[in-house]
Amino acid sequence: AQYGGKCHKSVSYKKEVQQYPKGEPTPKQYWFVAVEYPANKRMDIGDVTTGKIVLLHNDTLYKYQDGKAIYGNRDRGDYLFLIGDMYFMPIDTVKKKFAWFDYNLAKGTETVWQGKPVYVLGADDTSEKVNQLWIDKEKLVMLRSIEYYGGRADIIFSDHVKLPTSWLETNVKFYQEGKLLQ
């Protein structure tokens, strides 16, 4: 509720990306990212003149190569929802989305993670193998998402910078079964 309707409506930035598809780092890439909440995100991957683009719109992910659509598929949409969409939706819609993404908001606990006190939503104990959101108690920003869909996936949000009305994570890492992917 603290950031409801106050979150930055749009943001664009250049992002350094390192991927680890087989446990070994690939060469660093620079992506241009533009987000407009709710529901729109564009990522130009690598050199923007190549036309290699990923678009997320509502619940669909589109990939383009050389300016032509090569892929379109339904996407759960939880990443875009968690990083900003939810701040522009009515609270009842937000609750339904959390339920649809298998987060049980009736459960919760508190712990300390990386030296910060955090709220954990979705679990009564952090060892439960259920979807969990870890929220910084002071800033009320997302620090971590743990999801179980065919295995454990962790998304770590860090290096938050203060914007005029909200915070923006500048470092996001994706792990699958404890292995760094990006």
C-alpha cells in the first residue's frame, strides 16, 4: 500500500547481463530495457541494431530476430507483476494474481536475510517448499522470490536505488536449483 499508485510508471535503462547457461559465463551483453507499467516491457538484447528483441506484454512473451517475430508464447507474467505491475492494480486484483501465482498470502513470517530484517510472504517457515516473497521491512521492496515449478527457482533483487516516489532494483539474479543462470 505504501507505493500503490506512487511507483514509477515507466523506466528505461541499459543493463549489463552475464548468463551462465552451462555453469560457465558467456560474454557480457548490454541490453536496453524499457518498462511501462502495467504490463509492458521491452528488452533489446545486445546491439540494438541487430533487431534481437524480447517483448513482454500482459501475459505473452514475444521474441523478434532481425525485426521479425520468431516466437510468441503465453508467459506466467509473474516477474513483470512483481517488479511493478502490482502497484497499479486494485488490491483485489493483486490478491487474485498472487493466488494465481501460487503465493499463499495467509501465511507469513519474519527473518533476517543478508543482514536485513525481512517479511516472508507465502510461508510460515522459510524452509517450506512453497512460493515465497521476501520483502525488506524498512524499504518495503522485493528482495527475493522463491518459486517451485518443476524445481526451485530463486530471483534475487538487489542494489535498489531511490527514485522520486519509489525504489528500483538495479541488479537481478536468476538461479535454478541453486545454479546461477543470469
